[in-house]
Amino acid sequence: MASLRKRSVQLSGHATSIALEPEFWAVLEAMAAVDGLSLAALIGRIDDARGGRPLASACRVAALTFAGRGPSHELPSRA
């Protein structure tokens, strides 16, 4: 099993750490590239759309959704 990799991002002016498996980080980076966003901006969009789900879980679900649909995914734009 791959160990978790932690990264810090700024969300709404606050530093937040997210720990995910390297495979999920790779998919999130691909998502960001397809959308022309930084990884932090993509995670901000995921954060805005996650509801009550923990951020790491929301990132994993977004990555799985992207991997299942390919580059035609859509996330709400950040308000």
C-alpha cells in the first residue's frame, strides 16, 4: 500500500494540509492541467462543492469521478 503524501494549500485564506495517496495526487494534477488551473485552485473548487464531506474524501471522489469520465468532468466554478 502506498504511503500518504501530505501537501499544504491555501483555502479561503487558511493553510490546510491534505494527505492523499500519490495516485490520487497524480489524478488531481491531471484534472488541474485539463482545466488550466493550479492544483490549489482545483482543490478550492472541490472544497466549495464538497458539502459536509471531509476534504480528503472529496478529493478522492473527484479524482475517481474524473478517472471514470475522462476529461469531460465538470466541477462548479468557485464563487
